Amino acid sequence: MIMETFIVYPENKAQANAIKAILKALNVSFQKTTEHRTYDEDFVKKIKKMHVKKIKLLCFMFGCCVS
């Protein structure tokens, strides 16, 4: 069985309805969601900060210059 995921962004209700109708006509199962998953800002800042610290440590260990 071939499984693929398609993410589509209909621009209006008519497009959304047409996409749903086509999928139903083809007997394709689908899932509708309106949520946009984004990461928490504080989480992203922490990850970036950890990344910078790791780069600085590696550069220190291997004699690189970091400004």
C-alpha cells in the first residue's frame, strides 16, 4: 500500500468544498484540521540559546574563533 500525505491550502470555502468532494468521490480518507502548529516562543529561544552554547563549546574545544 502506498501512503502519502498531501497538505493543501484552499484559499476559500468553495475550494475547500471542491477538494472534499473530489476526495470523497475517489474514496480517499482525509482529515481536516484548522490548527496551525507552531512552537512556543520561549521554547524556540531556549533551543537557539542551547545551540549557540554548543557551537561555542565546540569551537573552544577545537580552537575555532567565535565572535
